[in-house]
Amino acid sequence: MMLAGAVTVIPLLFFAAGARRIPLAMVGIFQYIAPSLQFLIGVLVFREPFTPMEFVGYAIVWAALGLYALEGIRHTRQVV
């Protein structure tokens, strides 16, 4: 039980150090990776139900993220 604090704190310190080195917008996009992987495991491995309407909502979220990322890339290229 005494090591639980260290096991929790060490990854958070690494995350904080890494988050300082990349743009905040990229950190926000990376925050979608873990839930998306959990979603894929649930649907593909555990055969959770996934209706067409849920797919539409999921696709809209990722389309918006894609547009946001493309706009950031375009803006970065214009500035440089």
C-alpha cells in the first residue's frame, strides 16, 4: 500500500514533464487516445453493442478533431 503513491505519482510527473514540451492543443488531442482505445477494446474484444447512431456520434467527434488538427497544421505552416 505504501508504494501506491509512488506508482501513481511517477507517471503523472512524466506526463507533466512531457506536456510542458509540446503545444497545449496537441495535449488535448492526445487526451482522446486513451478513451478511444478503451472504446475499441470494448467493441472489438468484448463485443459491446455499437449502434449505427453511436457510430455517427463517434464519427462526428473524430471528424471535428481531424479538422481542428488540420487547421493547426495549416496555421503552423503559415507562421513558419
